[in-house]
Amino acid sequence: MDERREQTMTATPAGERSHDVVVVGGGAAGLSGALTLARARRSVLVIDAGRPRNAPAAHVHGYLGREGVTPARLLATGREEVTGYGGEIVEGEVVAVERLDAGGFRVVLQDGSAVVAARLLVTTGLADELPPVPGIAQRWGRDVLHCPYCHGWEVRDQAIGVLATGSLAVHQALLWRQWSRNVTLFLHTAPEPGDDEYERLAARDIAVVDGEVTNLEVTGDRLTGVTLAGGRVIACQALAVQPGLTARADVLAGLGLKTTEQEMGGHVFGSNVAADPSGATDVPGVWVAGNVTGLTDQVIAAAAAGVRAAAAINADLIAADTERAVTARREETAMTPDVNAMSDTPGIPRGNTTTIRA
């Protein structure tokens, strides 16, 4: 037991370990939240399934002070920091969360084990639903990309294709144009742009190619182009796609929390778990952080959201701790009428409280 942590784990009557906070998900948001809670001397357990969304990417970008770190190294360092302050991390997959009649939550893992938590922080992220074009999944995170802020610098000035699968395709093409003068919009399965959209694309010298993309062309280990339904091959060195963004929130279904559709420019692009700015959900005692609620958050934003949620959780626990302490003190002083008499307010004794006046 780490001596820096005032709160300690307890065991329920069923023998299940109880923690102040259980964090479901061990990515940037989850580990940042766990680090903050461990430093607040809370007993915190992180349960991680070991499937980070950014695992295919070579590096993390836009993270001040950690620019270019590999995803694996960032998480390994984060784990070391959490455990260094007494936090615990276990590998496993959470399959259900149940509310307990006595308060708190029971978290059930796939192996049948369970732990109890006074509060929950869910940072399970999201799943990318990729277009069903052969080769895209295999090259995802390498030269098939989704975020120009994450990958644009690495493919700057290259021939970039944008695979249109929805109404945001023109917006996406115009965005990628910031990183290269050579951008081609493949209409694929998306609606044809309107006259105003065609004008904007032309003004930015973005080529538009009709027809469905049926395959990727790869030479050696590099993307070199795409193949259209008619057999025509058009060269490109990177392909931008807009995946469907689906929050991994199945574990919250038992608490009545459902995902909601997210829109951009009037178009649905994914689903998330709704929360207030601190990450608090509609279920008291449950917070979310990272991509499970902020679909477009980059790694650094997800980490910041984890810290913000952890601070709110700790404040909530402090309020609960204080209420219990007040109740216990009142019960104790109710048995000591002499001490009660010392107070000007019945039921609220001065007791051992020391007041210092100037």
C-alpha cells in the first residue's frame, strides 16, 4: 500500500475489492484522470482492455512536450506515473456495470471477476467505422488517414486523395488543401457537390473525380493510387477518409445511459455519450472523458478532459465525505449533552473546533 494515499481499498461482503474510483479505459484520458485521482490520495483502479484507437499510428502529434512520441511509449509512461502514486492498473475488459442499492457501482469483467466503485470514470473511446474498400483497414493510420492535425504535416506536399463517403466530403477536401496543393476529391459514394461547392473546390484547385473507388494501389509498402470501378488508376500518396465515429458505450447500457447522435454542419458524423463540461453524465456518480464523449478530441485534449473529470470526481467525493463526517459528528455529540451545551446552536456543538479571532 502506497503511504501517500490516505484512502484505502476495502472489501465488500462478497469479497469484491472496493475503490473510490474505477476508471474504465486506459488511454490518455483514463490515465490522466487516474493520475490526478491518485495524487489526490484516492484509491483508483484502471481497467484497460489494451486496444487503443491510435495503435496503428506511428507517432502522437500536437501533444506539447511529447511531440512525436509513439502511442505505446506514451501509455507506458502514463502507467508508470499512475502506479508511482499508488494507482492500480489491471488488464481486462469490462462487460457490465451495475448500480448498487447501497450506493456506488459494481463493475463486472469478462473473466467473471468484479470490483466495486464509489464513482466511475469511463474513458472507453470510440470505434472507427471504415469504408468497405479493400485495403483501407490494412493501411489505416499509415497512409490512409482521417485527421490532418494528426497526420497532415507528415504528408505535406504529397498527392492527397479524399474519399467522399458523406456530406462533409467537400469540407474535408478543403481542410486537407492546407497541407498540399495536390488534393483530389474522389466522389465515391457521396452525394454530388452543389454548384457553390464546385466553385469553392475549383477556386482552391482541388480536382474532382467521379466514380466509385474499388481498391487501393500499393507498391512495396507505400500507397501509390486508387482504382476506380471502370479500372482507371489515379495516383495518390495518401488517402483521407472520414470514418463513422461510434462511442464505445455498451458497458453503460445497464445504467440507462445511451449514446446520442453528433452533428457537424447539420450532418450526423458519429455518436457520443452526452456530458456536461466536467464530464458528468445524467447518471449521478458516472463521468466520461476522451473520445467516448468528445469525438474530435486529439490525444492532448483527451488527456485534459481526463484531468478535468478527475477533479470534479474528487470534489464530489469530498462533498460526500464531508456529509458523512457531519452526520457522524452529530450522532456522536447527541450522546454527549454536556458538549452539546457548549454550542449556541442546538445539535451543532463547538466540540473540538478551534476558532481563532484577530
